[in-house]
Amino acid sequence: MTQCTLSPDAAVTALWITPGWLPQPTCDRFDAMRSPQTDNTAWRETSNMPGTDFSNEQTLEWFQREGRMAAFDRSYEAAIADVRNMVGESHPLWIGGEPVEADESFTVTSPGDREFVIGDFASGSTKDVSRAIRAATDAFDDWQGMHWADRIELFRAAAERMRDRKFELAATLTLENGKNRAEAMAEIDEGIDFLRFYSRELERNDGYERDTGEPTPAQHCRNVLRPHGVFGVVGPFNFPFAILAGMTTGALITGNTAVVKPASATPLIAHKVIEILSGAGIPDGVVNLVTGGGRSVGQPLVEHEDVAGVVFTGSRAVGRDIQRTFLEQGKAGPVIAELGGKNPVIVNEHADLDKAVTGVARGAFGFSGQKCSATARVYVHEGLFDVFTDRLVEATSGLPVLPPEHKDAFIAPLIDENVLDRYQRICETARTEGTIRVGGDLVEDPQLPNGRFVEPTVVTDIPHEHSLAREEHFLPFVTIHPVADLDEGITKANDSEYGLCAGLFTEDDDEIGTWFDRIEAGMCYVNRQQSATTGALVQAQPFGGWKASGTTSKFAGGYWYLPQFTREQTRTVVVDRSG
């Protein structure tokens, strides 16, 4: 892979190169650290949905629109320097509002530079998990008894603290999980949006308390949603801030308490989430953090008799194991899980190829495909197959592979050695049983000697039924398949156990209507040049999937997410009016 040099005109069709080609005016260092929220007025004016006055953070877009990208870059680069000076410390567990040391620890290094130590982290045990659950159990009664309006104020305060620390948090993501500055800042914005949106939804629904009237004289009725108890929150490495903050907020703001287990690859940003929540006034014991492995922390957390529910983002296998555990133990509480995808895109004969090539490249290779929403398989009308594939190969060949903190970075390092090994295995299979059109190798670059960098890979001549086109890989790897028409494309797109995201490129309105009616996916995008399948925004594009991609069909960042963390209760009081 080589670094592209783009003119502003070329950037229109190569939008994945961000943000080096944008205007770079001179501004003072660290100015505009808190960008205003974007006011999406046009959307509000055309929407009939109640409560759509929500506005997303969209920090990078604000700096771009204001012509102040130099200020953004300087603030981010200063934050990188600051975070570099702060890492390398030891981090205990956080239980009952106190730091707790563990018997063992593990070391985390940066995926972009395996010699750069992020820190040493306490490795929790079954004993530590039990202690955290006791703390959460002890805190539950007072927390559920707090008025919902008071809980909202705490989360709004936490959101403001996150806004104050945006650049620090984004820089932490870059160093710990390898996201470039644009994707890192977008994730911080998403996490803040979760806190703000869930606070607004709880308020808009009056804490999910309803006066249901008097169906008969003197019989007064109310309907309320009440918390379950202690939730286990198990987060992923790929969105370790936004998804962890969103899941934790969903559990807590509805009155539950929680024990949080972050991914072992990204515990530092999780510590900062818990620090912010605690600093905003969340009482001791309401949220607890236990770092460590799946067997030593995750499994005893899920299996503990006092854990009433689990919210999880990760692999389908682990999610199904959690469901099975709850079923075997007779637990009635919810398992709220997002479980991945094998996301299809159709490029039909009426597609705009500029949009399609750009959208697929961004969807497949952003964060090196380490997203459950990544574009994984593309069904191209046979009349466009050769030209589309050639253009995608050319675009992919020019994607820059640079240290993630570099201004022009796009391709991210892989998160750990297991993922690196998986990339090599599937590329070997692709060489043997298909055709690798571009990529397929480790990146050999003296500027990147210690990072886990691989080439984004485009593969053809793989049958639709092949495991490479059916199994989720979580890698910068996409397969391209010819189809005769839209009907065949939709049939093959739907022929999957997953149903998370799907994309379509066509300029034909009838084809768009047909596709929406028939596609089996939770998140559906048409002609989305910024990314064919990734990049959902809180409220406007709730995130979740159908079929094996989730357990509840109610999506994060949406209007029906919070009630999943509760159980319904009808309250009836008969009032004696005889006197």
C-alpha cells in the first residue's frame, strides 16, 4: 500500500482520505476544544417522529465546516503528546467506589507499536467478580429509589465532562486500539450522544411511568417500568468507549447497577469512562469495573446468581453462550446482545460507480474491517463487474498505511496476534481457492516495524457458498461476486445467518423500493458514499441487527432501547370514596 496525494477535486471521489486535503487555516493551539453540537434543522423539519430535536456532536464535521481543521489537528496532536506522557501506569480494579488490587496483572501494548506500553492492569478473579457484584447489589436499592430526573442530571453532567475531555479521550483511543483521529473523535462523539440521547428519552417518557386512569370507578391504575437489579456489562475492543459507555448508561440510567468488564485489549479507555461517571456523581457501588479475561471475569460474571441481566457486544458464539447460561440457570432477566454481521452490498446496473467504489472501500477497510458493520461481500451486476472491481482494486491500492496518529492515516493496525494470524490464514485460503486482486500480505515498511499492519484485501472467484463469503472475519477483507440482476443480488444478500447491515447502490427509485421491502437487515443504506454499511448516528440511525446479529431486535441509540433494561409493573389502588 502507498500513500495517496490528492487534490481537492480528487477528494470528492476519494472521501476515505481524511482529513489532509481539507482547508488548513492558522488558529491558536487548543482553541475551540469544545465544538458546538451540529443542529440538523432540515431533518427535524421533515420528520414526523416525536422528539427528533436531538442533535449529534459531529466534532470533526464542525471543524471542517468552520474551516478550522488546523485547530483540530493541533489539539489532537497535543493530546497525543499528553496521553503518551501519562500511559504506562498500573491500574487496579474499581469496586464499591474504591481501587482494589488483584493478585495478578496483564500488560497492554499499542497495536500500532507493540513496544509502546499502555499500562499494567489488574487481572480480576472469580473472587473479585463476587466482590463487585456484592457492591452493586448493596447499592441497588438506593439507586433505584433515586428519582429518575436526578439520575438524568448525573448522566448529563457526565456527558459534559466527556465533552471537556474529547481530545484526550480520542488520543487515548488512537494509542490503545489504533483508530485514526477522525474515527477516534467520531467514537467519542457517539459515546457522548448515547448519554445525552438516553437522558432525553428517559425524560421525554417521564421515567417510563404512566397514569393509565380509572377503568372502573375508584380503581386508579398506573403502569411503570422498573429495573431488574445488577447487570453485567461486557464490552468490545473495537468501540471500547462508545459502546461501553452506551451499554453502561442503558443499564444504569434505568435504575440498575452494574459490573463492567471491558475487552482485555482496551482497558485504559474503560477506566476513563468509569472515572468520568464516578466524577459526575454516580454513587459508590452503582458502577464497578473488573478488568481481566473472559474465563476469569466474563464467565463468572454471567454465571453469578445475583446478576439479573447482561448487555454484551461481541461474537455470536459468546453471545449464544450467555443466552444458554441464562436459560440453564432459569434466569428470567434480559440478555441484550449485538453479535456481528457479514454485511452485503449490491451494486446494480443503475449504480453511480463513483459512489459505489468509495462507499465500498470505506465500508470494507475503515478501521481495517474490525467492525461488525464492515462491508464484507459485494454483489455486482455482471455488466459492471469488471469495471467496478478494477476501480475498487485501484482505490484500495492507494489507501495510506501509516501510524494511526498520523494526519493521513486510514488503514488501522490489527488489535492482537490472534487477529493477525487469522488474516494470514484466510488470505492463504483465498490464494488457493480464489483470486486475490490486491492485498493479502503483511505490510513491510521500515516506518511501521512494530505494528500489526496488513494490506486491505479484495478477493474474487470465491463462490457465494464458500466460508470466506459467509463467515465473519473482522478483517480488511472483502469478496466480490457477479450477479445477473437485482433479484439474484437480494437473494444472495439475504442468504446468511446474519442480518446486521446492508447497502445498495442504484439510481433507480423502483429498485430502491424493492430492495427495502425485501432486504433482511437491521440497518439499510442506499447510495451512501461516506460508507456503504458503517457509521451509524445515534437517534437517526439506531444500531442493531436481525437474525443471528442480535438477541432483541431493539437497537442501541434508538427509541426502544432503554425499556429492554426494565420490567413492567401495573399498579392498581382501589380508593374508598364511600365517605
